[in-house]
Amino acid sequence: MTKTNQNIVPHLWYDKEANEAAAFYASIFPDSKITNETTIHDTPSGDADLVSFELWGQKFMAISAGPYFKFNPSASFMVNFDSPKEKDESEKINEVWDKLSEGGTVLMPLDKYPFSERYGWIQDKYGLSWQLILTNPEGEERPRILPSLLFVGDQCGKAEEAINFYLSVFKNSEKGRIARYPQGMEPDNEGTVMFSDFMLENQWLTAMDSAHEHNFSFNEAVSFMVYCDTQEELDNYWDKLSAVPEAEQCGWLKDKYGVSWQIVPREMDKMMTNSTPEQIARVNNAMLKMKKLDLAKLQRAYRES
């Protein structure tokens, strides 16, 4: 399912491997490509490589900007292989699994589970987590790749509350399926979210609770860029989502569940890609002075001669 105007784009933070990782993923998934590569000079992390890419119709952005954040399984990507759709889906899931396994770590082996004929959870060689699942979809079709949030530790049990909060914040939103933990699945409490999906701004995501002991939580390694057409839209998302004042920087914020978002003008893409190095440097310098982004100031910096 290809989106031409994806308003929420997952953003991946690497130390130095963004370009290499994007090329690796694009070589694994069908209908995938690198769409842009840019280097921004003199950032607080030194020179930072920015790369935009698409995997199976899902847009991503990645940055190489130093060893500050490490991927962990609290944010992963679920990949749907629809069994009735194509005969070779079970072969395809094995093939993708084998490639992602190269140098990676298996979190749950690719195997038969009560909820799927074939499912596995893997951390690839860059640390990013993927859940591969052979599905038998009923009702509305889901995209091939969905960002997935795992609510653990202090946030465990809050998946449903978070979904309802996000549905109240974003336009073009929709509640999808929800499966709850039954009795006898301790440490998970009966009624908490075993699996759910939901749509924000036409972007499907999944969420689940896990009461097992995990030594990780949401961080900035995976964030979500929200593209806004106007300052008013930008202000609205910023005011509703930002819950950690000290995390506000250069358009980045953290919500009350610890999930990181970047609230950015849609024009930023053009400013940071199809531009001269001087224009990119001016826009970047202006942005570094901001917490919430100011579209008019960024436009002025871009146009200065």
C-alpha cells in the first residue's frame, strides 16, 4: 500500500550507519528504494548524514548523528505477510527472516505460535527490531509494514490509554483491532493489551503491553516525524503531545508515555534536500536555536542570500 502523502514518518537514529542500513533494508524488502541522501555539516554531532527511503510502500527517514541512542524492542516494525494473498508468502517470510538474521539476535524464533502459523521477532545487526508475521487478514487490509510500540515497565498497562490519547490528538484516526490478555497469562494482567492496531493520519501502528521484565523503554532512537502544512497545525500537535519540557529541542518532543515525536513543517523536506549547501546550513543553524519549530523563521533563513 503506497502512500504518496504520508504525514507520519518513522525516524531512525544511528551512530554512523544510516546510509548503510537504509541500503541493507532496501535490498531485503520488495518495492523499496532510497529516495534521498543529504549531509548536514556542523551539527552538534558533527557532520550528519540524512537518508530518506521507502520499504514496501512505507516511508522512513534515518540519520547518522552519533552514539547517543540505541535501538531496543520497545519500538519495532511489524511486517505482514498475508497468507491467502499470494502463494509464496511463506517463502517470502523465510527469505526476509534469513536476511535480517545476518549478524542479528533472535528475540522469538520464527515458528508456529497460537496467534500465527509463522511468526518471529528479530533484532537486526544494527539493533533495530522487526516482527515478521504470516497473517490471515479478515476485514480491512493493513499495510505491509507497521511501527509497533511495546509498553513495558512503568508504562505497562497503558497501551490502551495511549491509543485513545493518540486518537484524540491526530486527525484521520481510527481504532482497529484489540486482543486482550486472558486470565492465566501472568505476569500480564487480564484485560491489558496483548495486541492492538490503530490509525493516525492514515498511518497504521500497533501497540501492546508486556509485564515481563525488560531492561529497556522508549527512547529517541525511534521517533515519529509529523509533517504539518501550517504553523497552526504545528502548534496544535506540539501543545497536545509535549510532556517533557527538557526533551524539547529542534522540533523534537517527548509525550507522557516516553514516545519521541518530531513536529516539522512539510517544507523542511524541500529545504533540507533540494537546496544548496549554504541554504541547508542556514536552515540548520536557525533550527538549532529553536525548541518548537517556527516555520516563518525557517523560511526566512532559507531565502536569505
